Amino acid sequence: MISLQNIHKKFGTVNALQGVSLTVEPGSIHGIIGENGAGKSTLMKILTGFISRTSGTISFENRAVDLQSPQEARDLGIGMLYQEPLDFPQLSVLDNFIAASADGNPGRQRQVLARLCKKFGFELDPAARQEKLTVGERQQVELMRLIRDQCKVLILDEPTTGISVAQQELLFATLDKLRREGTAIILVSHKLAEIHSLCDRVTVLRHGKLAGEQERPFDEDGLLQAMFDTLPSKTSPPPQKKTGPSILTMDQVVTTAGRVGLDRISVKIHQGEMIGLAGLDGSGQSVFLQMAYGLLKPEQGSITSPLHEEDLVMRVFLPADRLREGLIAGLSIREHHLLAGDTSFLLTGSSGRARSKQAINTFSIIGNTETTAEGLSGGNQQRLLLSLIPEGAKLILLENPTRGLDVQSGQWTWQHLRDRLPEDGAIVFASPDLEEIMEQATRVLVFFNGRIILDRPTDQTSYQEVSRAITGQVEQP
């Protein structure tokens, strides 16, 4: 179906790809894995026409092609589902589905959407505004659009990041149907469990080079060895620490913001805690974090904290949508550090360069001081966000903090957060990965339909109990 031979890509003096070759057959799922900065995103951008290769050949259906634009790739039947949804949040589901279609008739497109949703088991309201959907539902709209356009090669970039378990299962079933219908699927993922359950073949990239290939059944140790210079070590759950006074208190907080709002939330966050927020996507976790940071105000109830609201250094919020909400497209790493730091009124072309170079080294960001935010891979965008957390932050609020990070980078992130958290501070994070919550949190709050239905220290609950609570099932005392 599609073959890449000896692909090279240079950005100035940087060799992003060095002689990468792979072939993806119709009716198969081909995994692409590698640590952050291994070259996966660059390879996919070449395949979708966003950037051109420096050298090498691309063959599609046994003929050489020269992809100079995304439109050329789309015309051939090559489509990509990106990690960050590419949609129009202010428009309806139907309007987003119609976007870029050759047939703009709303009536016919509504019928096509209904037919595809029925076929794949999706429940999408055509009239709903896109911004009201969960990440998983927004992903479903994009996927239906690609299927409608008869995509022959489907590329998915970290498709299960930030979506619920139920949505993951639905996505996996959809991919299996597409595979059986002859679609060639490329799955870019950091999650080896997905590779094991979905892929027929896997290619490993490391430092821009082909580091290994395997066919099912996969040798996991061999894959890890190919991915990393040194194997990631197993992490142990953080020890339960003696907690201090309350750092933030919510009392009967009510809001209608978000998909389900918050319904009479009463909770205290104490010094020394690492609190994990669990629940199906859209159950209230994101609204809770925004409320704790001060982006939203309660419609009923109260929020009190000894942290002064005007002292923004005390509270930090890292949103899940890095580029749209956390970083500023078009600005460089250096300019982000200038905005985040204490800067003088007199700025020069070298202002902030030393600080940015130090952050790049400390946080292992693959880029230079003048690399723009959108020029970084998803994992490196996350590292940049982490580097912007000021010293002395007392309440660190994180939405999917390891989204798009490989195993080693994820472990490094948690170690870094633990090391820099002061004794009188607290970390609150939302994650769709229950294993991550049970490993990293000292306390778990489970959200269901805008309410906290389970609040336990992680050493006093179990994976099974939390799993049941996520679906609304709570054992009565």
C-alpha cells in the first residue's frame, strides 16, 4: 500500500530523520514507537505532506509520489487523526463534519454522519457545539470525516491520550473494522499495551534512526531496549506523608460550566498531598481544576485559600490542550521564559537566552532557544510547560500531565514534580490513566456526573473499587 525508503530530513544542521524505511500493507495496523524526539512526528508530517523530505522515496500503491502539501496527501487517500483535535470548537458537530467535504449539503451530510455513527457505534448529536464534546467525541467526529472521505491510509497520533476507557474500547473496535475492510493503519503510540492488542507489526525509532522492527507476537523487553538508551526503571508509589493545614477549601460549590458542571462539591486540599482526579472524560475534573486555579467562579458555595489570589506564583495550572491554552503559537522557548519570568523593561535580542538554555538542558527539551512552541513535539511542549512552573509554587494543578510522553519521560516528570514541591505545597492532577493515579497519588477523588462520589487515600482503596466508582458504582458503608 505505502512504502517509505531511506527517508532523510534535515532542519539546518539537525538530522531529524536518518535513513528510515518502512512498509505498511493494506488491512494491517503498523505501530510506530519511540521516545519523545525520536522522529515519529517528523516522519508522519512527511507522509501527510506538511513538510517535505530531504531525500528518499515514497511509494503509494506501487507508484512513486512526491507529497508537497496536505491536500495532495488527502487526494491520494492519506489521512491523519492528530493528538490535538483539529476542529472548529464554536461550530456544531455537523458543521465540523461538513468541513472540507466536496458535498456541502447539510441534509445529505447529516444522513452520512448518522449512517457512519450507526455503523461504528458512535453517539454524536449533529446539533451539539463541538466545544461541548469530550476529547474522545471530538476525535470521533474527525475520524468519521476521514472515513467519509474514503481514507486508504489512516494515521493516528497517540489516539487514546485523554479519552475514557469506554471511548478507547470503541476506538479499538472501529480500527479493527477498518482493518478488516482493507484500510492501512499507522498507529503512533507510547503505550505498549496498545501495540500488543492492536498492531500486526511495529517499527521503533530512536534519535531519528530505525532502531528495530518486530512482528506479532512482540517481545516487550526488546522493544524497550530499542526505544531507550537505558531501560526505564520501575517506579514505586509515593509514601503517604503527614499532611499539613488546608491549602484550599471548597464548600458546596456549584457551577454549570463544562459538560456536567459541579454539583455541591465540598473538599479540602492539604499541604503535602498529591491528589489524583479520576472519572470518565467530562465528569467534572477539568472544571474542578479551573475552579481551584481561579479561572472559574462558583455560582453557589465558596472557595477559600490562604494563598493570595493576586499572587499568581502561588498557583499554577497546566491545561491538557498545551498549544491552545498553555503555550503561545509563534513565540519561541526564550520568549515563553521571558513572559513567565521577572523581566526588566529593557529587553534585547539576547534577553532570557541564558535562562532558556538552562531550561532546555535541565528539562531535556529537543529544540533551541528560538524554536517556536508549535515547532516542538507534543512531549517537548509538555517539558516546556513544566519548565515554566515558577519556584515556590504552592498549588500545582495539572490536567493530563504525562499526555503524549513516553515511559521514561513520564517517570522523569513525576520525579521532577515531587522534587520541586515544597513541604507546604500540594499537587492535584487529572488523568484518564487509572494506573498512573494509583501509582503517583496519595489520595484519589473520583468524579461522576459533576460530583465526587469517592474520596480515599490510595493506600486505603483498590484499583477495582476506583474502577467501579468511575462508572458510578459505590459500595455503601
